[in-house]
Amino acid sequence: DGGITQSPKYLFRKEGQNVTLSCEQNLNHDAMYWYRQDPGQGLRLIYYSQIVNDFQKGDIAEGYSVSREKKESFPLTVTSAQKNPTAFYLCASSGQDAGYEKLFFGSGTQLSVL
Amino acid sequence: DQQVKQNSPSLSVQEGRISILNCDYTNSMFDYFLWYKKYPAEGPTFLISISSIKDKNEDGRFTVFLNKSAKHLSLHIVPSQPGDSAVYFCAARWRSSGDKLTFGTGTRLAVRP
């Protein structure tokens, strides 16, 4: 049963704390992405990786870091430098489906600040 | 700079009627457009897409229309069902940017029984 698994579903961060959101996929996709959703806003790209050991900043990368040591895994760290971390975080990977490239999303992680 | 815009934050439709969700874009380099459906606290799921070489794509109750000269696309749902109630995101991509998608802000559709 292929898919994208994000954990945890809910996460709470204390002031000054770094937290890491997990994203694992077994779809054998090369490219993976992290998006952030805020109420009333679209999905904004944080970081993306098109291949193992390589990643690029998206539109709102400040205060975040990522790694891509394995094809299956693309964890996102929300650092203490991110001053407004409360949001719904979505991980995605892209692959071919019926001849077209599509993004496939995980079920998301809701991050809140205590 | 919002390159993909969904100007209607919400839409309410009677069950059985047509739902029309609109999306405008500013970047003429976009060559592929997608619609995603999202329920609360879940990830978006792919609904339907269209290439810029077409002006219409149909899949069951869902049809997407593309008007390149107006830089406008729309999603038609006929007939609308209560289970269609969700937030719908329009997204766009151009080939040279890789697989990165630019998303609109979403339209919340409510289908009344």
C-alpha cells in the first residue's frame, strides 16, 4: 500500500525549541516537497528536493531546514528562528500518473506553539 | 505576488446543481494546471488536470476548462453532491521550473442537501 506518511499528526513547540516533522514515502519518487498552509491562504512551498543529497529553498524557507539522506525520507526541522510556526504542514512527492506528473500529499502535521 | 488567484473564498450550491470554481493566473509560462480537493486536517488529493494544449478535460462529474487568452480556468462539478463539500485548490506549473506547483488560496465549497 504505497503512500506518504507524515508524523506526528499534531505537534506542539515551546518557545526557542527546534522540532522535526517526519515525512516518509514508499512511492519510489525522486522529488519531495514541504508546503505550509495557513488559514485562508494557499499552500506555500518551504523546501523541495529533486534528488537524494540535494535540496533547494522554496518561497518561505527562512527558519526551516531539511535533509535528504535517503530517497524515502525528507524531514523538516522548524527552528527557533521561525517566529510564526503555527500552521498545517504538508509533505508531498511527485511522480507520473497516467502520463502526467502529479503531486501526492501526506495527511499533514498540525504544529502549534505553546 | 500571487501568480495563481482564486478570488472567491467560498461558494454554496444546492445538491444536484452545478458548482463552478474559478481560477486566474498571471504567468503566461504556466503549461499545466491541476485541481486539488482538501478536507480539513487532511492532505490535498488530486482531482483533475489540464495541459495548456487543451481547452477542456472531463472526468466523470468533473470538467476543467482552460481559456489561455484570458489566463483563466474553471472547474465544473455536475451534479454537485454533499460529499463534494471541501476546499478546492487550483495549481499551476511550467515545465522549466521542474515539478514545483504554485497554488491558489482555495475556494471552500459547501453543497447543501
